[in-house]
Amino acid sequence: MAIIAVFNQKGGVGKTTTALNLLAGIAQRGQRPVGIDLDPQGHLSHVFGTQPRAADDTVYGFFARQRPLADIARVSRSGVVICPAHMELAKLDAMLGKGFNVVTRLRHALRAPDAVGGPVVIDCCPLLNVLSLNAVFACDLIVVPVSADYLAVQGAKEVERALNALEPVFKQRLPRRYVITRFDMRRKMSAEVVAEMARSFRPEEICVTRIRENVKLAESPAEGLDVFRHAPESRGARDYEALLDELVGAGFLR
Ligand code: ADP
Ligand code: MG
């Protein structure tokens, strides 16, 4: 089973857009994916129409009250299983600390013999906090969206440093893929970002697929939809389809 964490310490780079459309694309291919929303802002949960009022009915309950993931999981209208977020998640850092048992809790739940079978996509918040560490420890692949602007590349370099610093714990290089998002060929900045990425990261860890700037991708969440439902013929749909193909080709997904 594939577990993908979508992470970047910078906000607004396309993490939620990427998590949403990877989940939707996987569902379209006939599997039943599980989305886990680890951002207290709960944008992913909101798009899927699953935002419970009680914190205990969300991943907060999983971390703070030891509730099984199966208890908090909801099935969205589009057939994606989603473990929703809650604002209270922001308190978990102070409550739980960052001990090894704490940061491996999600890993144990997702890898238990009775765990959900489908591919898992985790939408992280823009901080390397206890929740993001749980995602990093749980996953087989970290997808790092990098929007085509200068600050996003700086954010991605911080991710690279943070992941490398964790390597002694894992005793292996954590599998990762950097994905350029909001790419616009007409903008000089986009070409500069591509060049800077090529200088800064391992070439095999930069996705060939680039997610282009596309208004349909920005519009669809407001309708409670992923891009495949909102605008199946759009560039946004084609690009996320290509990203899925690339991840399948690399052996991260079936
Ligand atoms: P994050 O989760 O990293 O904070 P989001 O996925 O919420 O980032 O994206 C930030 C903003 O950029 C949102 O308004 C989203 O609709 C928009 N956006 C993301 N990707 C694209 C894209 N490829 N084209 C146009 N707008 C995009
Ligand atoms: Mg987000």
C-alpha cells in the first residue's frame, strides 16, 4: 500500500491542491484512497465536505484521545475516504511533544495488520511540527510541491535539509519528489525556478511533470470539487493525470 505525504514548510505552494487531485485521480482509477488532513486549517476536509464540529471526531481524536482512524474516517461524496482535520490540531505540538513514540503513531496505525487497504495521501500543514513528522515517518514517499516562485524554492531547500537531517533515524534516504506547480512558461520566473531546482536537487527527485498555472485548479475547491469533476478537459486535469502516471511509473502507486 502506498502512503504519500504532501509536504512543504511553505504555505500556498499547492499542497492541498495536489493532495486533493491525487486522491481524486486515484479514486477515478478504481481504487479507494484514504485522505488524511493534518492541517488545522482543514482545507482538504472542507473541499470534501467533511468537517465535523467536534474535535474528537477528527484526526485530533486520533492523536489526543487514541481514537482509531476507522472511527473518524468519513466517505466523501466523491468516494474518497477522508480523516478530517480540526482547528484544535494546532494545540497538539504543545500537548504531545516530539518523542519517538509520538511521531510514529500514524505510522503504526497505517501499517497495522487491520489498517485500511487503499493508497493514503496525507495533506500536511506548512510547519515541520509533530503532525508533519508523523506524516514523514508514516509515508513511503514525500511529494513536495514547489510553486514557481523564488520563496517556494527556498522553502523546498529547507525541506531537503530537514529530510536529510532525519536520515540517520531512518538509516536510508527518504524517497521524495519535488513537483513544480503554478508553472507558467510565459513568466521568466518559471524558467528561473526550473534552473534553480536543477542546481539544488537531485535530478531524479524532480518530477518531469509540471503542474501548470490553471484557473480550473484554483476554482474547483470553491465548488467542493476536484479538477477531474470540475473540468476534466482542463490542463489542470491533464497535468495531475500525468503526475499520477509518473508516480505509477516510478513504482510509488499501482
Ligand atoms: P497549500 O496547501 O500549499 O497552502 P494550496 O493548494 O491551497 O496551497 O494552493 C494555494 C493557492 O494556489 C490556492 O488558492 C490554489 O487554488 C492555488 N493554486 C494551486 N495550484 C494552482 C495551479 N496549478 N494553478 C492555479 N492556481 C493554483
Ligand atoms: Mg493546504
